[in-house]
Amino acid sequence: MAFGTYDQGSSDRGLSTKLWLGCNPDVIRNDPRHGVFFLEDLNTLNGSGNYTLTQATTGTFALDTSVDDGVGLLDCASSTVTQGGNLQWQGPLVIPEAGKKVAFEVRLKGVDIGTGPEFFAGLSDIDTAIIAGSAMASNEMVGFYSVTDDNVLLFATEDTGTATAASASPHTLVEDTYVKLGFVIDGVSDVDIYVDGVKAANTNTFDIPEGVPLAPSFVCQSNGTTDPIIHIDWFAVGVF
């Protein structure tokens, strides 16, 4: 794909324009009064201190040395049910508040997911067991997840243990196929969900974890049959 090509879904490596509308990374980087923005392209892990990997018995996170465009591999390293890795970024945390937008987007794919991983991608409070006992366990989160061993992703928010889900599944993971998953939290009462830069349908109202510091977070755990690996090309987070 040519440089400067925009909004081609998962086939281009850039941010989705509609999702990030209103966020100007160049302005923010030079003047923090305009918000927060960070893009992690995973060209280097910059030392293990940038991430907290918690193993549910097993799980690894390392750079993919077979590609040159920066990809992190979150590998459950097990075919035993519930075993795998819980990964949280140690960069700036973001806090949903009235009058602010919080955005998150990731480009990723799943490999060896014939019967699906136990999966999460999004924002969560600091939690070493976002998925536990094959169920969502984080009390403060916004994101995409699957615990049904079928690659069907659900989208939900949770605030102090009160979960609200989108009215329909926004996506199903396909073996070895990249997808961009993202969302924009608008204030403390609304979330727009995006898949490959397109806004997903939703009729439900979400319960937002207002005032809670949230970190980009990912989970890849086995369903007990396969040994899934989540390839994370990049992720971005912003407040504006």
C-alpha cells in the first residue's frame, strides 16, 4: 500500500480518521493543554518496565522478529484452559470525565484461534486478572472481549462491578486476519464503537467508569484446545 493512503480498513496501518476526529496528535505533543496522545508502534519494547505481563501459569510477550514493521506477540503459550497472559501498558493512564473524550484503537490479529482465545483488548483499571475463570473479572473497564471459544467479540463497559454490553457483537475474529478495534468514550455516558474505522451499531446505554485511571490492556488465554497468539501491530490512546 502506498504511503499516505488513509482509511482502507484493516489493510492500512494508520489510525482511523473518524474515530480520532477532533484529536490533533501534533498539537497535543507540543502543548499538553490540548490533551494526551500516545501511539505505541511496537518497534521496540523499550525494556520490560513499559509493560506488566501477568501470567495465568503461562504467557509471554515479545517482539515478532520475522517482520520489520513492529509487532508484539502476546502468546498464551499453553493449550490448557484459562492459561495465558494478561498485559497492561505502563504509559500514561487515561481517566473518563465529563467534558472529555477518551479514545483507544488497536490493530491486531489472532493466530491459532481455531476455537478462539479468551480475549480482551481495551482499557482497564490496574488488574492482573482481567479474565478469570473464563469470565470477565475487571470491575472497571471498557473494551472488546470474548470468553465463549468462538472468536465472537462482545463490547462492554463496567463501572464498579456494574456491566453494560453493546446491543450486538461488533466483530468476529478471523484466523490470521488483521482488524482495527477502537472506541471513543464521550464524557461519562456515551461510547462509540469502531471496527476497521466504521462506527458499529449500538442501541444500549453504557455505564462508564468515571474518574477511574485506565490503562491499555490485553488478554490472550487458551480455551483449552489451541494455543492462540495475538499479534499487536500498534495501539493508540488519547484524551481530548
